[in-house]
Amino acid sequence: MYVIEVVPIARGAFKDSLTFFSKKNLPPGVIIDAPVRGKKIPALVVVSTEAREARLELRESSYVLKKLEPKTVRRIFPESTIRAFESISEYHALPLSSVLSYFSPRALMESSLGIEKSSEEKRNDDTASDIVVLQAEYGERVRMYRNTAREAFARGESVVLLAPTLVEAETLYQELRRGIEEQVVLLTSLASKKTAQATWKRVVEDPEPLLIIVTPSFLAVPRANIHAYLIERESARSYRGRERPYIDARVAAEELAKKQGSRLLVADFPLRTETRARLEEGRVEELMRLQVSSQNRARVMVEDARKKSVEGVPTAKKKFSVFTERTENTIREELKKGSRVFIYAARRGLAPLTVCNDCGAPVVDPASGAPMTLHKTEAGNVFVSFYSGAVLPANISCSSCGSWNLTSLGIGIDRVVEELALRFKESNVFVLTADTADTHAKAKKISAQFFNTSGALLVGTERALPYLTEPVELSVVASIDSLLSQTAWRAHEYALSTLFFLRDRTERTMIIQTRQSDHEVMRAIATGNPTEFIRRELHDRKTFLYPPFATFVGLTWVGTERAVQKMSDTIKELLTGWDLVGPLPARQVGKNRYLSRAVIRLEKGLWPHSRLRETLKTLPYEVAITIDPDEIV
């Protein structure tokens, strides 16, 4: 008889391992089906002990062990990958079960695929790994990926390329497979169960070296001869899960490379501030000399939206327009040539903010106090709260002074679309947002229609950017100010990355409308050189102890107003002695639903902190933990 300790491979409130007894010895590292809460779910065996060695513990136990009779026993991940999962778990302060679930796609769990115990890496010493960085625009990055793959193939080794989104993975697959079609495979969450299982089987069994292009959930492919992990566009926000568990796939790739002794290549233009700090400290190396300035030949025009003149000629005061006169004229000229024009808007709705002209009070959600966004619907315009989902009619008066003199401020995508339809009636206008394309297939369809239509306009939010799979002749940023004014401490860096991403996909002209034309982000994109911005950002973060010069451990919890307050009191008491900011006052996010957050600041190099991790383990599952969250207030 044996006592078997397993970790369920499931998202949920599994904070510890589960223990069973078995007639058969099940070696650590194998996947079995275990009875949990009346169901059979996959689980990883972590400890197997003969019952006679655990007699004392069994006698003192307050519960009876269930019998384990697995129908299948297989090994999916090599030992080095499991060690990486343990490190990823420690870094993110997550139970191992959550990490296992994140990197174990359902198609894999429902198959009988496995690897041999002998299928281990030839390098598993942490010191064998090295990290290199590549700051270059997209075309140069693709060329370097191809060269890296070919060099690895010559040595009989494979390469894993991690892409931040489905469409970017598909685009890289099409671009990189030319000339090496038989050695490039694609694994994404979009693949059917049959395709995913067949591709996974090939990754495990094919003796030929492969270039394996994946999205985050398929990152932990069990390949024995991985020469390098490549991270494409490392600044992409989609590398961190938007739902629990909040795993950063960039951290996961680094841990996998470290445990397997593989090289890690981090690439983007520009690189993240955290990566540049590591480069200056000598903890990573340049693959090749960093590209300092954009090589894109597109003309960049920073258009001051406050000006009421065109090329120095004063104009009469006129009704508000989304576009300046010069921007409108440029769009018209490009459309006449049959060019394709992309227009970026950061916010959904007609306007992100509406205020009273008499007293200055904004229109806010009556429950949460959050500003409401003006939206256009079939039934007419309404105010919508993204926090609670509350809806108010557009013909309301000021809640503060009763005035009807309300003015909408800012530029939302609905307003952009309205004005384009009014001013460019002869042109096709396509809209790509989370509302119009809630699936990858819909987004691809809209993108294809746009690129197949001469003289067309595509209006999109951040959702649309990866679907610019071809360059456009003209790109217009309707307004960047809402990005620059976000409360996220990375807001300016995100704005800069967005603008350089768009510049890289523009052939002739890029226009950026802003009321902050002297902002450091505007100077960087106008010159094409982000060096000064990065230097300033590093200085500010070091001065105010922001990452990478400190680590933020973010805590978020949601519940009824009473439950949230009770949890706030618990957290405050539990984390006494730590540098705790908060808990902040709860805000309403739904009907009888409130959200609160707190942040622990740690000195550089102290995380993962074993004592703090043990304390965090005692928190209920309702408290979500995020390392270096974007929002801390």
C-alpha cells in the first residue's frame, strides 16, 4: 500500500495537495485521474510513500483516505518543467494547481498523450541558461527569429516562439514557415481538439528539430531539445492574464528556459523599462546592438488639437470636431488615392466624460461615483458605467446644481465613427472593437474586409492593433490623451508602445492628435527615438521606488459591502508590519458588488519572500494576488 499526494490540475480554491492511498506505487511526475468533489479530475502526483513509513501520520489523521484507482497513468511534463511550474507558483503566490491548470490545455488533458520518463533535457542546470535582448522593429525581429531557428536546426535543436495574441501567432507562422514549412508548427487556443492533440503529439515525437509558435497556454511544450525561447513584443499587455490566475507568461518563459538550460530572447521596439534596467545592470545581454531610432520612413505629425489655425492661418471659432482641419484634409487626400486609413481611438462610446458647464460636476454613476461614458444605442444615447453596468438616459440634468447645460468631453470611438460617416460618405467605414468583434474569427473577417477594400477606413481600439497584419498608408490617432491620463503607473509606457506599434505598421503618414503636444511621449514618437523617455522613466521609477526597483504585491477582493469591509479589516491586521498601502475604500462594481484593493511594496530583490508568501496563503480564495499590478490606487 502507498500513500499518494497529488496536486489537482484545476482552477479554483485548491491551496494544498490532496492525499489518497493506492495499491500501486505511482511515481512523482505522472498525471492520473483523481476523485475530487465527486468528479474525476486530472492531478499531478508529487509524493509517493509506502504506507508503513507513514503509519504514525495515518493513525493521527482526523480523516480517512480515499482509495485511488486511476484508469490512466501518463507523464506529460518532464521534471524540469515541473520544477519551473513550482518556481512560477512561488513568484505569483499561486497554488501549484492553478499554474498546472493554466499550462495544461483541455485538449491535452482529454487525450492519452504522454512522454517517456527518459525524455528529459540534456541540460537542466540553471546556470546553463542565458538571457539576451533584441530592440528592433518588427521586420528585423522576424529576420532574427528565422536566423535563430535555422541555427538551432543545424545543431538538431528546436525553438519555441511565444506570441502575445492569436492573430500575431498566426501571422508569424505564415511569415516564418517560408522555406522551412515542414519544421514549423502552430499551437494556439483556437486549434480544435483534434488538431491540438495531433500537433502536441508531433512536438513530442518528431525527431526533426522544430520551430514551435505558441500562445501562452501552450508555452510548456515537452520538447527535449529546446535551444531557445523567444518572446515576441514583450510589452504586450496580453502576456498577463486578464482573468485569474494572473500569470505573467514572460516570467513563465524565463523560468522554463532557466530550468531547461535554454536561451531566452526578449524582443520588442522599444523594450520595456524593466528589461532596459536589467540590461544596464548587466543581468542580460544584447543579442545585437540595440536599435536606437525607428527606421520606418513614415512622416509623423503631432497635431495640437487645441490650435484653431491651420498652418499659421487663424480660423474662426467653430463647432467641436473630432479631427483638425489638416487631419481631415490628409485623410481625404489618401482616400482619393485609394489608400487604406486606420484611425485609433482609445475609448469606447461617444465621449468618456460629460460635465456640467455651470458647476463643473461630472455625470457619475449614482452607486459607485465613477464617471459615466456616453454611448449610442438603437434607442438613443445613454450614459453607461463600466464599473457597475448602470445605465442613465442622456437627457438628464446635473445631479449637483440641476442645470441642463451638459457638455461631453473627450473622443470615444462612436463619435469618431459618426463624424467619419458624415464627412466621408463615399468611403467604407469598418469598426473593430471588443463590441463589434468579440471573437477572433469576427475580428479577422473585419480586418480582411478592410484590407480588401480600396480607399477604406478602419476605426479601432487596442483590440484592432494586432489585426493590422498589413501596413496602412495613413494612420490617425484621434486622441492619445485618455491613455496618457490613466491611473496605471505604466500608462505612459503603454502609450509609447502603442504609438510605436502603430508607426511600425504605417507606410506614409502618421498623425497623432493631442492636447499635450509637448509631452515626453510625443517627443519620443515624433523623433522616433525612445531613449530619452526610457532614461527619464528609469530615473523616476528609481526615485519613487517603482518596479523594477521594488516589487508590488497587489491584493484585490470583491463581495458585498459588508464582506469587503470585513476582508479589509482582516488584511490590515494580517499584514501589519509590511509596507502596506490600503486597503483602499471600496467602490461599487455591480449590484450589491464592491471592490477594494491593497498593495504591499517590497524592496528590490526581496520577492519571492517566503514569510510573506506563507502569510498570503492564509487569505481566502476570494483575494486575488497580482505581482506588479498596473493599478495600485
